[in-house]
Amino acid sequence: MKPRGSFGTEMALIAVVYAVLIHVAASSIRGGWNRRLQVSEGPLRAAYTYPDVRRDDTVDELHGQRVEDPYRWLENPSSADTQQFVADQNDVFSAYIDGSSIGVEAKARMKQLNNYTSLNIPQKIFIRDAETDEILRTKLIWEMQRGLEDQARVYIFDLEEPNVAGVDFNNITDEELLTEESVFLDPNKWSEDGTIALTYTKGFSPDGQTFAYGKSENGSDWVFVEFMETESREPLPDTIKDVKFSNVVFSPDGRGVFYQMFPRPEGGDDSGELTDSKVMYHVMGTDQAADLVVVETPEHPTWVKGVIVTPDREYLICIISRGAERTNALWYAMIDEIPFMDGGDDGESKVRDYSKTEWVKLITNPGEHEYELLATNGTIFTLITDFKAPRKRIIQINIEKPDEDEWMELVPEGEDLAVLDEAMVVNETILLVSYMKDVHSIVKYYDLTTGEFLGNIEFDLGTVSMPHGWGAYRVNFYEPEIFLSMKDFLTPTTVYRLDFTQEEATKNLFRETKIEGYDSSIFAVSQVFYKSSNDTEIPMFILQSKEAASGAPSPKPCFLYAYGGFSVSIQPSFITSALIFVENFGGMYALANIRGGGEYGVEWHLAAVGEKRQTAFDDFHNAAEFLIESEYTTSDQLMVHGASNGGLLMAVVANQRPDLYKVVIPGVPVIDMFRYHLFTIGAAWIPEYGDPEISDHFDWLKEYHPLLQIKTPSEELERQQYPAILVLTAESDDRVVPMHAFKYVATLQHQLGSSDQQENPLMIRIETKAGHGAGKPISKTIEQWGDTFAFVAKAIGLKWTPPVRGNATDTEDINGGSEQEQVIVSNGDAYTNGGR
């Protein structure tokens, strides 16, 4: 899920965070290499032996069919047998890559490329007088990660003026800017190994004087919320536990916070099914046991929910989704009509009883369309919706006239297949809107009252993001200046300041990521469109060396990535592992924006949902075939990777076309399609995949169920064996529990591992003290990708070549290099789509 900006962010964070994709942190290249290493490592069958994994006789009767599940025992993550399985499998993998010089070199290179200060979007925090609401001080808060620190620190800066126009942040050195005095919160001090992280569950009180923040341990989705005073940075005694998939929002009076909690699964097993979430209200200074239930839906146990407060402090808004589905309900209540706990009228010293909130159901139930609230003005609600607009539009609803035929269109659906991606209100009167056209961002702004188009904000081709988090729901709404970020495959995050004080908005560089020794001019990025089923054109980005791009395509190692689910759009990003693969392995990186994602709106997503899931698999196969037929690569050089839902994609495509891929890397994959809904938040994915307890759904799930569709060598595979497979998972993953990966690799090894034809390895790497990906320390990311590259190199026979060009000195900054064009190719014809 992609967070949304400002007030809209508070809405977006309510939904389940269902797919944290494991991307490597942004990179830098520092200095040169002092030796010229050329190493080639090829596949060796005799170097490993698979563990003897016990199979039992567990059988389920599902819709009249027998389904064997011999590894059911691996569903218990804490059993001694499962722990032994983890140790044995990790031993096999470690032995396979042991002695790999490429693994050592890749890890060293990863350290170099990540040793810089990464940026996030800053936001303002106003310290106000609690009685008068007068602004006393203005602060700028910013998350930044320095060098190889495992976790980003939170920095806070005092501003002499209410705006930052007079401060040249881009020319302030890190040493001057990131002082110990400016450190507001340092998660690196929470654990020795960096495995306790700050989560998106955080926010300031309306007066800015109290900060709530969530901690997550070992990558878990469970969050523990603590509080501190902003000015003194002293901790407060309040704590909240059992928080999950939730923002934390202060009530208008700052006396308490709203949050979503789940009952812990019985027996303390964090892999157990999660249902019956509740929105609670915690009164500051009290024990959590006394918290009030604000919203619950016992008749719909899988619904997830949360509340926000509108910037004018007049409304309490409740958003409800059916699990991870993009659609939602929207309820509201007038805050002034919510009674106080003691029934009195004087609110100066009393707390409202939010358990007695009487909700007005503007959108009664989830399941049909998406509604994201942007602003309220009296009885007028301004929302983003896909109602009668599959690529989304902005409408206004007068809640006194809530019938659909009374709804007013403010900003129509985008032209030329552009999808409305993000929007926010700034300076009270301006709608700032980011569209996604062919998977890159276009930013426009409109009049909030009339919908009149006012202008464009020009950015290079890439991904623009709006500010989110911190619970500063009032700031951006009323502020004339805000910050946006932009990044692409060759450019790490750059922050820009937008000023709306004049008739025409202005954009200025606020701070860029400065990477010593990084030369983007040696790379080239293009976008191609290839045909898939129904003659649908699918976009795909290609990153390769400029030298390779300058001539006719010639086969080279290729790393192909895709996701294809949950309406998640995978836009250009600065990915260290991709740069390493291109620069040090002489390869190319491809990102296919297959259907099931949200790149072209609702219809793009629904084209690969439920019984249409095969569409996503076909799109991926066709991406691979396009790359091979266009002579970018060959099947013997093609490596593919996907994570979470993309991990399911990898397992399926390996089963369906083992001849097409040489190496397949499923990350934290969803595998057991008959039991996925029985673990943690898995039931939330039923709208996407289908319900295995329904006969028709069971039938279409069976068609691609990875454990049931593995082809044995006796079935005359064209390649006569499966690709090399490396499954990546983590033992503390409580979103896609590791039993999926465990069952998958055990089944692969059982059915294929003993065959003389299966020379390619079938292995798993199981990370300890890590989860689905969020909050993962950089040190663990470096280890994972170094080991992955070692596996790939040995399985496919790759050479490692240190960088030849771009060897800048430590004092030389050549980030940006020469001018570069983004080239779009469709049906073999190339044309320029703007300069960089």
C-alpha cells in the first residue's frame, strides 16, 4: 500500500498494510576499487544434500476432494521440529554459498552503496497554547538515515519563522544539520542489533506538545505505542499494546488517542488468525484496560477500521474496509454531539465518551467503491472516489443531501489513462493532485471550491510522493508551503518545497541526496510496452548500462521483477540491488507492471482478481517471452523475483513455465491457497484471491495452487528440470507466516530433489529476528542480498566485475552525470518521452 498525503494519509493508513515489498534501500557509490576481480561460479549438483523432512498422513476433505497436507506440522513455528527444520535448511543454504567470493564482494559493495544520508519528506509541527490555540513555536520534523545506521533517526529543528523560505537546507552539511541536539528519537538505541523499529503508527497532539509513537520488534506487525513530551523529550507513563494495522490519532482536545487493536490469538501464537478488531479510545493518564470501544463490527469479524479527526475538528470519521480490499465504508459523527463521560455540558475539564458515538453512515458498507476524504467545509465533504470513475475523480457531497444523484463532480477522471494517485488540500483553498500516467507522476493543482484547473507542477519523469504520517492533520491543510519528494531508478529521493502564497505556485529544491562517487550517466532507463492476453499492452521498465542501451539488444543476464496484486502500483524507485546487478554483473533489471496492480486504475486491478488470477501469470510469462524474443536475454540468463503476493506469482510461474526461467526467487510468498485465510491477517485477502471454503473459489484456487501443481521430471518438462529456486522468508513474519515458504521448499525438495535431472538447487534462506520487511535493519538487508547474489551467481554462472567507470574520489560528486532521456518503446518503435 502506498501512503497518501496529509489529511488523506490519515485515511489511507487505516487500511491493512497488506504488501510491504522488500526493496533495497537507496544507494550510493563511494570511491573506486583497487583490484580487478573476474569470478565465474557455475552450478554444482554434488555440493549439497537436502534434509530428510518428515511427512505425515494429514488429509483434508474439501468440497468432496481429498487434499493431502503432509507438512501441516510446519504450521507450528515454535515447535522443536519446526525449529530443527529451520536450522537444517539454513545449514544447506549456507553450505551451498560457503566460500563464494561473489557473496563477499556483493556485501562489500552493498555497504558502499548504502553509506549515505537518505531523506524523507519533512513536515511542520506547530507548538500551540493549549488554551488559546496560538502558535508559540514552529518546528520541522524529519526522518533521516545516516550511512549504515540500521534505523532512521527522527530529527526536529526549530524555525525562527513560520516558513522555511529563508533557510537553505540544501547547502547545510550533514554535520551541521544532523547534530545530537537535533535528534528527537533514535530507534538505533532501542536494541543492539537494530531489530526494534519505529513504525508508521505515530502522531502529534493538536497542540504539538505530545508525541505518540509505535515500536515494532523483529519486523512484527504488532505495535507497542509509547508517548513523550515534545519539548522536553521526556517519556510519559502511558502505553498501549496489541495495536496492529493502525494509525494513532489524537482527539481534538488532545486528551486521548484513537487506535485499532486486535485480540491476541489464543495460546500466544502470533501466527493465529486475526479477527474482531476494534477502534479504541485511550484517555491519557489512564490504564489501557479502561479504554473505550469506539467502533466494532462483530457481525463482520474480518473488517478492519480506524478513525480520523477532520482538520476543522468538527467531525469524527470512521473508515471501514473488508480486509485488504480497496473499497471502504465511510461513517461520520459530529464531535460536539458526542456526550461527555459524566454527562455534563462543560467540556473544559471533561472527556467525551466516544463509546457513545452515534455514527451517520454516509457510505454504509465496504465492497463497492473507494472513498477517501480530503476536506470538509461545513456540510460539504470533498472526496476521492472510483465511483463511476475507474481511474478516480474528486467529488463533493453535501451530507444534508447524501443521495448519489446529488453528488457533485469537482475534478473529473484524468485524461489519457491517467490515474488519480494522491491528493491533498493546501492553503485551505488549493487541491494538489498527483496523477499516474504510464506509471510516472504528473502533478496539477485546482481550486478547492470550483474545481478550476490552476496549473501544473513540473517534475522530471519519476515517482512523486506527498507528505504523510506524524498525525499533523491540521498542518498541510492550512499551510501555504508544503514538501514533496521525487525519485526514479537513477535518482534517490529529492525533496522539493512548494509555495502557494502567490497566484502561481512555485517549486524549489529543498534538499537532495548527495552521493559521492555515484555516476548515473553510465546507466540508461527505458520503458517498453509488450502485448499480453486480449492484446493488452503492458508497460515494463528496463534499466541497463548506457553502453548496452546504445546499440542493438544483445542477450545478457536479466533480473525481472513484478508484483501484480491488491491494486498496488509499482513505480520507479532507486533500488541498490538493481544497480549492482547492472554494474557488477553486466546485466539488466526489468520491472513489469502486470495486471492486478493499480497502474491503470480499477479495471487494471480487477482484470487479475479471483478467478481471473491467471491474467497476472500470463502477463508475467509474456514479459519474459518479450525480453527473450527481443534478444535482451535468454531463458538461461533470466532470473525472476517477487515478494509477498509477488512471491506467489514466482511459485506459480515456476510451475507453469519452468522452461522459461533459470532462477526464481519467491520472497515471503503466499503459497498454501487452501489455508492462507486461517493465519494472522490472511482472511483479509479473501476479496483478492477467493475463499477456499466456497466450492467455486476452491476450484480456481486449485488450478494454480503452488503445492499441488509442481511438475515432476517424469512429466517430460521441456527443460527436464525446474529453475534454481531460492525462497526468502523470515521466522518472525506475522503477516505472510513462514509456514507458506516452509511447506513449499519441503514439497519441492521431496518431489524434485532426488531426481538426477534436477541439478538446479531448491533452497530456502530463513532470516532470524525479522518479519515481512517493514523496519528491517540495513545490516540484514545487506546480508540477504549478498547471499542472494551468491546463490544466483553459483546457480547461473555469473561473473563479478568491479565498476570500471564512475570511480570518483571521496571529494568528487558526479551524481547526475550527463543528460539522459527516458525512451518509450511500443511495438518496436522508440520515441523520446521527455528529457532528464
